[in-house]
Amino acid sequence: MTGQLLNVAAMSGRPTRPEIGMVVLQPTAFCNINCTYCYLPDRSNKHVMAQTTVSRLFSEVFASGWASREIIVLWHAGEPMAAPISFYREAFATIERLRLPSVAVK
């Protein structure tokens, strides 16, 4: 049955290998909204993700051979501006520096 499923996937034009089309990052756990349903245990921690983490993550994504033609970067946090704008500028500059020519990052 598995062989049949793989053949159907190949015939349908869907990729038969894993593809990374979205990367979700949480630049900081800090959130000042304090929703009662929030699952984050450390919302008062203002530590911001190190740029070396962004660099290593995207180095590995691009080296994996699994990068889709388009990768969406989704910043997951309660308050998007809890991390400074400079963090996002530097992160996207890092991603752009590492980006493969065949991959668009949005």
C-alpha cells in the first residue's frame, strides 16, 4: 500500500521529498499581553534570540536540500514588537546573505 501511495504522490506532481516552505521562529518569549490561555511559561523573560541562532538555522535549512522555492519566515510571539526592529533587520540580512539564489524568502 505504501508503494501505491508514493506512486500516486509522484503522479500527482506533489514533491516526493520533504520540503521546507515555512520557518517559524520565536525571537523572544516576552509578552506584555498576559492572555489567560497562553501556554508560554516564561512570558516575562526579555531575552532575544541570538543572531547566531538565526544564522545556524538558515545555514542548515539551505544546506539540507529541502528548501522550497519560497520560504515564508513566520515570527511567532505574543507582541511582534517585543523584539526590537533592529533584531528583525539583522535577522533578514543574515538570511539574505545565506539564501540560495533559487529560493525566495518572504
